[in-house]
Amino acid sequence: MSTFVRACSLDDLTDGSARGLEIDGVEIAVVRNGEEVYAIQNECSHAQIPLSEGEIDGDEIECWLHGSMFDLRTGKAINLPATEPVPVYPVRISQGEILVDVTHPLPAP
């Protein structure tokens, strides 16, 4: 059973932006790319840096410290120095609110 909880309002995120949040003790970055919204662990798997502070390029987010890129859809590390994926979480949008289920991460690639 999925447990979706409110993360923030869709209006809180402009296109190409990320916001770091904590939901039920899980640190996530909620990212908006056009009409798509993603939820990804808010910590680079290489250097424990908040991904919400990185640059967004389409469906990818870059860790600002060493330049590791992660696929927002799968959490897969795209380039070095990161080699491990980060968890991503299911997202729903309902009545302008972003809902995230942190209890059921999506399967790793």
C-alpha cells in the first residue's frame, strides 16, 4: 500500500528548480522540469552533498561539488565520480499539491 504525503505546492517550484525537504525522516529533493516533478534522495551518493543545491538539466540533476549527474527518473549515476544510484520516490500531483511516497522507493536501475 502506497502512502503519499504532501511535500509542497506545485507553485512552490519554478521550472528547473529543486527544493530540499524532509518527509517522515527522509531527506528528499523535489525537482520540477516543466510539467514533470521528481523526488530523489537529497544526498549525492559520492560525497553526501545536497542534490537540491545542484543544477537541473532536463531530467538530470548535477551535484555542485564534483559534477556527478543523476537521472531524476531512475536515480542512476550518469558520470563519475559517483558510481552508485540514489533512491527516487513516486510522485503524484493532486489539486496543485505535490505528493510523495517515501515508504516505497522506485526500483534501482
